[in-house]
Amino acid sequence: MFDFSLVIPSMNRTHVQRHQMSNSSSITEFLLLAFTDTRELQLLHFALFLGIYLAALLGNGLILTTIAFNHRLHTPMYFFLLNLALLDLGCISTTVPKAMANSLWDTKAISYDGCVAQVFLFLFFISAEYSLLTVMSYDRYVAICKPLHYGTLLGSRACAQMAAAAWGSGFLNAVLHTANTFSLPLCQGNALDQFFCEIPQIFKLSCSDFYLREVGVFASSFVLALGCFVFIILSYIKIFTIVLQMPSEQGQHRAFSTCLPHLAVVFMVISTSMFSYLKPSSTSSPPLDLLVAV
């Protein structure tokens, strides 16, 4: 006789899978983490984020206009700095305005499409920014270690190609990560423990075993980021070797004044990114994650 008990578990599994998929497809919005439920503190957070955002707009806007209208600054270093300012504006404009709006209007919601767009744009700008920082380290290496070949190695065409490669790598990385993230079935609710849509938080909502996929995705990004980091470190080892051999203290000061700010930005980007994306999900602490994100 045919054993119907073999069919029932299979039917149950199919029903569960369909239910999981339906839960994922039925999500129309996500709920972002609110800084506080107290109205006065919400308005304070709005004011603080507004100040940060206006400072970013003013600072990067001054960089863009100064470089664009001063022909003496039409050099490779300032060309890359102009691209960095554009990426920084895009990155902060992806997350901060929505957080300000939520604090001002006392809401937590972001639409599903808005969350997808936020994940894609944030990854695009931050990945392109990291790639551009790598290109900028090469610019400093050539300028200090091979000054006689600077015009040849970093002509206008070469600079445009390197900048395009940085933007293109950011776009490709964002497409792959966004498609992988939102292809997961979601059945653990729609609340995110972050004030913007972030991949690790979306992974926590998955109803499938996402561990291998998570490891695979971030391993590929880690290898790429590690390659860029090693290139930056090797470049600066050679740069500092040459700078410390300069007989003029004024020359050393000028070289350090262009290199140290770049290194500070690299360290900030790498340290916060590693903490946010490479730590195990089990060790996640919402208050600390929020602080690092800010």
C-alpha cells in the first residue's frame, strides 16, 4: 500500500516554503531603528543630523567649486579629490535625509523599493570611494617617488580611466550585493536594528540558512578590500621611505601634509566597514552598531 505519511511531510515543507516566499513578497516596507521615542530627543537628533548634513554639503560644495573654477587646481591630485567629494556627497545623501525625515515626522517606515535603492546607492558610493582612495595612494606614490614620470603616468586620459574604474567597480559591487541580499526570502518580520537599510540587518530577517551565502558574499568583498588595503600600505611604505630621506624639513612637511589626511580617511573607512560587515552576527550590539554607523 502507498504510505501517505511520506506525502504529508513533503506537502508541509512545500507549504512552509510557499508561506516563506509569500511573506517575503508581501513585505511592502521596512521599519528602521528610531534613536528614541521621546519627541524632544527626536527633534534634537534631527537638528544634529541637519547640522552634519549641512556641514558636509558646505565642505564638499566648497571643494567642488574651488577645484572647478581654479585652473591651477586642474591637476591629477585635485581631480581625484573632486571625485571623492562627489562620492562623499552621494554617500551621506543616501542615508541622512531619510533619517532626518523619520525623526522630524516621528515615523520609522521606509518602502521596500526605497530600502533596495538605499542599499544599492550606499554600497555604490562607499565601494567607489574606497577604490578611489586606492587610486589616490597611487597618485601620491608617483608624485613623491617618481616625480619625473608624473606627467606621463598620470596624464588626463589615465586619470579619467582610473576614476571611471573606481566608479565602475563600485557600481558592479553594489549590483551583486543588492541582488544577492534581496533575493533571500524574508520571514522574520520587517524591523531593522539600524537607522538605514543595511545588508547585515536584512540578513537577520531571512528565513533560510543564509550563513554560507553571507560568508561567500563578504569573503569576495574582503579579498578585494584586502587587495586595495595592501596596495595602499605598500605605497605609503615606499612614500615614507623617500620622504624621511629628504634633506629639507619643509619638503618633508609638504609631503606629510598631503599624505596623512588621506591615510586618516582610509583608516576611518576601513575600520568602520570591517566592524560593521566582518564581525559575526551573533556578536551584534545594536547601540554599538548604531554608534559606528553614525
